[in-house]
Amino acid sequence: MNNTFQCLLQKFFLTRLMNQKQASPETIKSYRDTFRIYIEYLNTIHKCPPYKIRVEHIEAEYILDFLEYLAHKRKNQTKTINSRLAAIHSFLHFMSFEKPEYSAMLQRSLMIPFQKTEKRQIDFLTKEEIDALLDACSIKDVLGRRDRMMVLILYNTGIRVSELLSVKCNDVVFDASGSAGYIHVTGKGRKERSIPLWKTTASYIKKYILENALKEDDKLFMNHAGDVLTRSGVRYRIKCLMEKAQKTVTTLKNKNISPHTFRHSTALHLLQSGIDISTIAIWLGHESINTTHKYMEADIEMKQKTLEKMAEPSVDAYRYRPSKDILSFLASL
């Protein structure tokens, strides 16, 4: 790999991402995978082995061809392709500062747009469906009680699955009675936030910690082997609960539920309860309120209520007739 390119790429990860931006492990992993695939693409398609890669290999033509490679050879979805392009854009911005002599080439590459994605309707759970999922958790064994705690926390807080799995026992703070408190999480960009807990959630967590003799520094969610629960483990457990719950609440059969669905449900139910959208954005850890705005679009019920508050126009409403003398009209303004 050309020394200049190698040095720049290493500096991008070590200095820009890890040190300056303090990017999360998930972001670093995603960016790492992007450049692994890009180097593989150059080697496979352009017969350019890693040690021969130069700065010129990130010209716009190469990147555009790489996006085609992702779509047709690797069969990636638009969301994944845009994620790869975002990682490359971030590196290009870094290079613009480090190597201004390449600015013209880099600007051309930065002009490559993200692909448009289809807006899909957000799946969310009703309160009846959440109750059914809670009832599906067996309280006779420790894993069932863990699953119940998982559903309670996901719905109460709306945290991301990565945030859920990083929670330690000392991240849950209880009041003197142990029946209320809040949970402390570290989200995207290593931004920390605290979310209040219902009394039922707080007391359940407290009981679970005591029952399993967990220490302050222990992770809250472990699997049957005593290891930290994984993302795939969470997805699998939710799938199992879904299969059981849909026997009593049939509407669950038509839904594709993931851990993120609980986050959508929390946001929508907060909105329907009259909570201000800016408060919901802080609750969810959104950087921009625009991200939270999608829940307003999803809430058909809220749209209907808004429409009902509006007075219907009268048939005999005043009809505007323009002035014959337009100059007089303009002079009057």
C-alpha cells in the first residue's frame, strides 16, 4: 500500500475518529469494514494490490464504480451503500484538510450524492401488543425474567440495542426506596444521557440484580452461558417472544418486529401522550429534531385529531376579487 495513503488512512482512524471525534466502537467497525471492502474491490476489479494503492485511487470514477460493485456484486441494499459512502465522505473531508494539494480531486469525489431511499412506514407496537410480549416471558426461570426486564427497559426508555447491551448494574440509579430511578446510557458519538424509569421497571431491575447477586460492574444482560448477550441474541429472544405472543394477540402476526421497533413505539406513545417533540429528541438521544419528526408523520391518529380541530370552510365563504387598478393596489401596500 502506498505509504502516503497508508499513513492518511491510519491517521484518519487513530487521530480523527478515535481521538478527535471519539467515535463509538460501532462507527469505527462500520468505517473499518468499508475500507476493507474498498481495498478488496481495488484488488479484485482493478488488479491493484493493497501495497500499490495511491491517493488517486479515491477519485470520483473509482468511488462511483465501487458503489456499482456494492449494488451488483455484493447485492447491498441502498441503506448499506449510503453507509459506505458516508464513511468514504468522512475520509475525503479529512484528506481535504491534510492534503490540500488534492482538493480539486477530493471535491469531485465529495460531490457524489447519496442514493434516494424509499420511505417505509414505521412499524410500532400497541400497548396491548407490548403487554402480550411481557406476558410471553416466563417468570419461572432466570432467562425468562431477564427477557421480561429487557422488554420493560426497551419500551420504558426507547434506547438502542447497542445502548441496552452496554448497560452495567451501576448504570441504573435507584432512589432510597429502590422503586424509582433512572438509567444512564452512552449513545452515538459517545454522548451520555439519563432516562427516567417507571416504578415497575426500576423495582423489577432492582429485584433482578439482587436475585442474581450481580456486582456493580457486571453487565445487566448475560446469556445462558454467562457471557454478555449479543445483538443477535436479543433479536432471537424477541423472535421467540413474538411467536408465543401472537397466539393471543393476532395483530403481531402482520408485524416485523426488531429491537428497534420498541424505540419507535416509545417515541410514538410519548408523542400521543402530548410530550413535546424536542423532549422526545433528547429522550431518544437524537442529534437533530428532524430525525424525531418522522414519528409525527407516522402518527395517523394524531393527524386525524388535528383535522377534527380545524373548522370546515363555509360554502358561503367570502370570495376574493382582485382590484381592477393593480397600481392602486400596489401603492396601498
